[in-house]
Amino acid sequence: MKLIFATHNHNKAKEIQSLVPVGIQVLTLDDIECFDEIPETSSTLEGNANQKMQFIIDHYNVNCFADDTGLEIEALNGEPGVYSARYAGEMKDPNQNMELALSKLNGVEDRSARFRTVIALFWQGGKYQFEGIVNGKITLSKSGKDGFGYDPIFEPENCGKTFAEMNLSEKNLVSHRARAFAKMIEFLNQQK
Ligand code: IMP
């Protein structure tokens, strides 16, 4: 059975393929010859995940899922949230995004933050939603070389180091994305 992942990123799809139940084939947008940039115009993670899922349903009417992630900083009322990728502008530059977050938190005592991933799944005619959260804090400066995005300034709770100081398997033990996907995979396993 085919399951379309609303992404053009083959590596993301490969990662999920190794986790879903046997018999489910995870395909990317490119695999189904959808070369569009699917609009993400909602002001919430839930809205964007749903929007991407609905695009696939409307155009292809097949089993599919979409994800959206944001960094939510407590003292900044949940910023950058849904705007995480382009916080400092349309160049989507991770360093500028981190600098902006650090400067806004200059002198702020409460540095608590969380990453949140939302997945919208369309499976056998039903629509489902899964959420994964990791709580932590924004560090005072960048630390670590691995990962991407805000990894060098995000320290998950009880870890004592940033995401960028972890290898992928360490990060996957606690990450927002891994937690959201684990929930979807548990759901798919129960459907068999
Ligand atoms: P996306 O929805 O997975 O494309 O994530 C949106 C943006 O959130 C990314 O461009 C990154 O800036 C940020 N982000 C998402 N996941 C992570 C992560 O695991 N580490 C650091 N930044 C992330």
C-alpha cells in the first residue's frame, strides 16, 4: 500500500520508510510526479500540515501525510513558531534566525522553549493528527556543529547539551519529530 509524504526531500522519506509497517511504501511528491511547491500559508502548524495533506487529497486522493515544525519560545509568546524557517527573512538563513532569537532574548531570564511537530495523516478515508513536543531552553550562545536550523541554540531538558552537540541517533531519542512520527507509526501498526 502506498503512502505519500508531502515533501520533496527523499532523505526524510527514506527515514520514515524504515519505520513504517511492512507492506506500506512511502513515496515523495517527486515519486508521484508532483513538482509543485505546496502552499503553506496558515498561521498555525496544524493549519499548514492540514493544508499540505489536503492538497494531496484534492489532487491525488491517496493515503498521505504532511508535517510542519516550529520552535516556540516562551518569553516571545511562542515566536518564531510557524515562521521558524523564515524568522529573519525570506533567505531562510539559519544563522540569521538564531542571531535574531538570541538578540530578542538578550537579558531575558526565562529562556524556556520547545520544538513542536504536527503531522496530518489521511489514511483509508480518515483524517488524523499527531503531535510531538520536546521541551528545553535557548542557550546563551551557539554550541555544536551537527544538525540544522536552530539546533546549536536549543538544549532539550535533562540533556545538558544542544541538539547540535548530539549525533542523529541521540537526537532521535528525544526529538519532537521522532516523537510525532512514533505516534503515527504506532497508529499505522494498529491498523493492520
Ligand atoms: P519544517 O516544518 O520541518 O520544514 O521546519 C521548519 C523550520 O523549523 C526549519 O526550517 C528549521 O528552522 C526549524 N526546525 C525544524 N525542525 C528542527 C530541528 O530538529 N532542529 C532545529 N530546527 C528545526
